[in-house]
Amino acid sequence: MGFFSKKIREIENDNETEQVNLAKATSDRAVDVIKELSGKGNSSGSKLVDNVVVFTNASGGTGASTLASNVAFLATQKGIKVLLIDLNIMCPIQHTYLNIKQEIDKPDLVSFLLGKNQLSDSIDTSNTVNLLFANNRTLSDEINCNNRVAIENFSNLISKVRQYYDLVVIDCPMRVDCMLQNVMLYLCDSIYIVWDESINSIVNTEKLRRNMALSGIDSFTKMRVVLNKRTSLHFSDYPLKKLNLELVEILPFSIDVIDNSLRGRIFCDKAATSAKNAVEFARKADSLTDKILKIGGYIA
């Protein structure tokens, strides 16, 4: 190895050591910080036994992000303390639903994962749903979020927030090629994969489960299906039986709901509509929230 190569390697090692030390200091303070943020103080723990749930999809545009925000909101209306995490590093969307502005220099999920700031600075608590997301990030940021230090920080983060929030909802893009998303799928208690009526939802789910199994992710026990219907098309329950998947809820993904999402609003928050399907969506979303809490072992 040449002189310059050695120097470059030494600099890289020094930087990584510095990040590890800062990450440890951040982790040491995390418990007190999250207690303060979550408002749980010295309470005995979460109201749910299994309280970290992921919303994802097998094909784009099925409405997983919309359901994540609405379920998180509806849970707060039931007295549940909720943290919503948006793992879409380059194209986050949950902040639009909660009317939170992106700011370039604001501490966020990425800066915390890289050990640059405290968790207390990264979680936005301006809404009843607390939010952790990325601010105006690039491809290099997404790559850095998959390094060793970031993954260690992320694992510690999930370990702490599951203790001090009643419910942790994660909007997680299905990226089997990214370590961050794989770790999330491995650590979570339940995976709610959102389907629409397309054949891609069925076919891709089987492919994804095979890939997840190679990473040690137990999708066969913690994955469940939520169906967002846009059309009057129906298919039998044969695919669900064949894949050994439980269908938790069917929601009519109506024009009103889609329009609300495009405008960056949580549909179930003061949704004023007389449309039959939209009203039914709100009712089914509330039912889905109750089922998620029950599956998680909700303790009143």
C-alpha cells in the first residue's frame, strides 16, 4: 500500500472512530431524552407488548404511506403515544401529512444516524404524532445511512423508542437491497404489506418473502396483508391461502382519500366528505387501527 493510500485509510479510520464515540455518547443519553419526548416520564413501559409496526408494499403506489399516517393519527385519538418514522430517505412524505416543513440545516433522521446530533433534536414533536424523518437528502446520504455506524445507531434507536412510545409506526419502502430497510424489517414486531388489485402485489410478495428469508427476516409469522381497493375488481382468497397470509382489512381507496394524500393531508383528521367510499375508508381505517393495537397486545 502506497504512502497516500495509507494516509487516506488512516483518515477514514479516525473519522469512523470519532463517529463511533459520538454515537456511544448519543446512545448513553437516549433513554432520558426519549422519556422526555414521549411524555412517559417514569411510567412502567409501553401499552403494547409488540409495538413496532411497519407499513410497506409489494408494488409502488398502493397507499402504504397514506395508511401509515392515518393509523398513526387515529392511534393518538385513542390516547396512544405515537412515533412515526419515515424511512424514505431521499423522498420522505410523512412530514407533508403532518404539515411540517423541511429545513436544510435542521437535525433529522440522517444526521442522528451518522452521529452528528442528539435524538432530542431529531424528533419533531410539534404534532400529536411525533415524527422522525429526513430533510432534503441526496443519494450519498442514503448510502451513508447503510454504513456500520448508522446501522448501530438505528438499532439502538429502535430499542429505545419501543420502550418509551406506546406505538412506533414505520413507513418503510420495500428495499431488499438496502441494509437500513432490512434491519427495520428484521427488528419490527409486525409487517403490514399493502396490496391493491394488481397481480404485482401477489407475485412480488412471494418474491420478497423469499429474499427476506435469506436475510433471516421471519415474514411468515409477522407479515399481514391490508388491501386498498380502487376498483370493483375482486379476486378469491386463494392467493392468501397459498401464501399463508392473513388479510387484516379491506379499505376503499377512494378518489377523496387519494386527493387528500396528494394535497398532503391526513384524511382521517377532520375529513369533511359525504362520499360513501370516503366515509367507509375512515371507518375501516379506524377498525384497522384497533386491530393493529389488538394484535400488538394492547394493555389499557
